[in-house]
Amino acid sequence: MDITLNEIRTFNAVVRTGSFTKAAQLLGVSQPAVTAQIRKLESRCEFPLLERFSKEVRPTSLGKQLNRLSCQYLDLDLAVAALLKPEVRTENFRMKVATASPIIFMPLIAAFKKQYPNALVQVIAGTTHECKQLLLDREADIGLFPMPNVLSGLSRLAFHCHGLVAILPNDHSHAGAQSVSPHDLIQDALIAFKDSSFTQDYVKAVFSKANLQPKFEMMMSISEHVSNAVVEGLGVGFSLSDDIRADPRYTLVPVAGTDMDITEHVVWLKTRSQQQGIREFVEMALTRRNLDQTCQ
């Protein structure tokens, strides 16, 4: 099966844009040229790769698999082009950034945008799991989230570290304490963030280490709603210390019993290290990161 790089490049462009016309614009060719390349590629396959709808094109199950697999070849293609033809790099690039910690990383994103004002930067907020999946699916170019364990195919740069805090009502008995333990809070009504969030998993681990099984009486889909629920007297919430802004309506108290601070990372696919935008973002993060000896 003699599939050409041009066929793969065209297929990935169609999947990325959801349109033959937009793929042609992205590649700088005519729409008939895109159609011809897709026909050649699909003629080599036993099953269809794309589903055609009235206003968009979507990959089939097989098409999704091919897209994930073939993207690494395009990453290599771009890396070689960046190495051999650095003069073609432009400031008019596009980049998607997925972050689970917008408060921490927004100054970095703002500095990047200031340095590259013509770049189109799209910021996507989500949980750590959601951001990681966007990165793996190439729906995001840069991920900004905690990644304590090294994952195959991903590169990471430690950027910032912070600890766990309890969000307490101002009239809570421990609101004036220097720290609180899981035992201090086990009888409180506890407010949870999404089960898929890094913070929620960390809270459960801290209670488990103290041999406690916390009971969460409310679950919030948006992190800001946790602090709002605390303000309304619905219970006690949790956050990583720099993921929440100080507010006179509640009190933030560090949670004791954690081994070390959580490290926030800048994360990207190894095969895309030389892609325009990613390299510049990582270089800027290197100069602006805020670390101490507790980070890893």
C-alpha cells in the first residue's frame, strides 16, 4: 500500500478543518486537488475514512485511528521544515492552549501574546484529564496542568508549585488556624469539584492517607462554584492555593498532611517540539517559571 505523504497531509487537513474547502485553503491548493487526494487514499482502504454531511466532514472510526497514527508523520514533516527552512517561520501562527489552572498561567499567556501580537491564541479551560486528552488528540498544542508522572510521548516543564487549601466559611471554627488536617474537617459537609479533576483526586488521596473516607454532599461542575457554595454556607471546599483568588467572603487555610506541593507543568507532544508556537511558548515559560526546592 503506497500511501503518499501528500495524501496523509491532505487527509489530516480535512479532519482538522472538517471541510474540503477549508482544507484546500489551509494547504494552499484547489478543492478538486483535495478531493482527488482523498479519493486516492480511500481507494486503498477497505472501509471509508470520512463521513460526508451537508455542512461538514467527519472522520469515521477508522479515520480517527488513521488521523491519530499519521499525525506523527506530519509532526516530523514540520520539524524537518523548521530545521531546514527557518526563514519561513512567521508570527501569524495559530495555537491552542488547554489549561486546568488559568489563574496561574494567564500571565504567561499574556506575555506570550504581547511578544507575538499577530498570533491567534485560543485558550481552552478544563480539568487536568480533559486538557491532557486534548493534547493527546492534537486538539491543543500546549497543555498547562499538573503532570506528576512522566507519560510516553509527552514532554513537560515544571513551571509553578503550590499546595492544597481548604475553603472555609469565615465563621468556621478553624478559620483562624494556620493549617487544618483532614481530621479537623471530616465532620463538615464537604463540597467536591468534578471527579475527573486533579484537585478532587488529590483531596481524596489526602483523606485516604489519614485513613479517612470523606463524604461529599455536593458536586460542582465549575471550580468557581465551589467557593460560591462555601459563601452560601453549604459546606467546606478545596482548591490548590494559587488556583483561587483571595476573597473576604471566605477564608483559605492550608491543609496539613500533604507530602509536598503540587507542580504545574507546561506540557507538549515530543514530536511537536519544533512546531512554531510550541517552541516559542516553551522558551518563554523557561524564563518566567516560578519554582523552589519543593517542585519536581
